[in-house]
Amino acid sequence: MKFKANPGALFTVVVLLLMVGLVMTAKQWQYQARLFPWTIGIPTMLLCFLQLGLDLFRGKDGDEDVAGMMDLPVDRSVPVAVVIRRALNIFGWIVGLYLSIWIIGFILSVPLFLLLYLGIQAGESWKVAVTYMLVMMVFMIGVFEMVLHIPWPPGLINGPQEFILGLVERYLSGLVPI
């Protein structure tokens, strides 16, 4: 193995220095405050050291393994017009989700997006799409509303979201008397 500097090693050093700064800064904080930065920073530092070793000491001289450096090979057989149409399609779905969140809020938008995307775009049966929508709604309300008590930002039209949260609150208060 031969030492060889490369751009990947430089990037790893930058990330490593950021993590060292994070861990050293958090060292001065109270225990509970530094717990999260240390939980992220220390393992990341260890992984950066490992990656730096891999970046600097690659196999034999001249034997550059580039197969794992790219996510997916580019398929040049697909016409550019099809690629652009697909990109605009997914961009439209993402913009639609964001607009929906802005207008009617998270609690309705995310399950509604899941229903429409699975039913229309992915071609799943509506039974499967509705099932996943309901599971997502129960998960979101169960975890973020009931367990973590995360406040939901209101949409421009907040009535439906408040109605759903009110139903959940009335149902839970009926189960657990105070």
C-alpha cells in the first residue's frame, strides 16, 4: 500500500475537524447539553479516522478502485426528454406536498400525499394506499402528538387539523379520566 493524497481525503479531514470542534466545544457544556453532540460527534470522529485511512492508503499503485465512488451508473439510453419529464414530475409532487403542508398543515398533508402518491403515481391499489395513509396518520399523531407533544404548525386553513387533534384529545380523555 502506498500513501496517496486525494480530494476524498481532504473532505474527510474537513469533516473530522468539524467533529473535533463540535466535541471540544460541547466539553464545556453541562452533561445533559453535551450528550447529543457527543453521541453524534465521537462516533463520527472514529468513522472519519477510518475513512481517512482508506482514503490515504488505497490498494496497489495505479490500481484506483472507482466502482464504488458513484451511486448509480448513468443510463444514456433514456432520452433527455424523458429524464426531464420524470424530474419535473417528482419536483411537482414535492412542491405539491410543501404547498399542502403550508395550506392545510402536516397532519392532513403527509397522509394525503402518501395516499395520492401511492394511488396515482406508484400505481398501488387504493386499498393498500388507504391502509398506508391510515397507518401514517396513526403513527404521526401517536408519536408526535401523544408521546412527544410536538406542537403542529398551523396551516393557512387550520380547521381540519384542529378538528382531528380535537377528536384525538376527546377520545383519549374518554379513555384516561383525569
